[in-house]
Amino acid sequence: MRYIEVKWLHQNPEYPIRLVSEIDSDGYEIRKLEFFEDGRAGFACAATSQLGVELGTVSVPSIVEINAMEEFEGKEISQADFDALWAAVAG
């Protein structure tokens, strides 16, 4: 597994500004969190979701590829950091 946190730099309040994902060895999201400018936070996993958050249907690019796009700033995070955010948002 790998864990990433990506800031999405845009001005549309309908879209999240922070994406945090747990990614399996094949590159697909297993769990995902989305945080919005107004403080809302949603999540998705295979069993359930909140606020319309959905798991991606294609393989997640590497951090290098993500950071090559000017609207994104990504970094790897630890499993412990992901799990703490997951517990806070998804319970």
C-alpha cells in the first residue's frame, strides 16, 4: 500500500481542495478522503461513501506525475497519518 495527500489548486467551491488516498499495489484507490474549503469532508471505500466521494476507476499516477501538473501538489504520507484522518472523517 501507499498513501498520498494531494492539494488541488483551484477556485471552484464545489470541488475538494485536498485529496487523501490509500492505494493498493496495483495503483488503485482502496479508501479516499476529500476535504473542501468550507470545512466539509467526505470519504469513500468499497462498502460506503459520503458527500458523493467516489473511488477512482483508473490507476493513480505517481507523485512525480501528479506534481508535474500545475494544479496539483502531492506528497507521500504514512499509513498512520492516513489512518488518523480516516478515523476522524469516516469513524
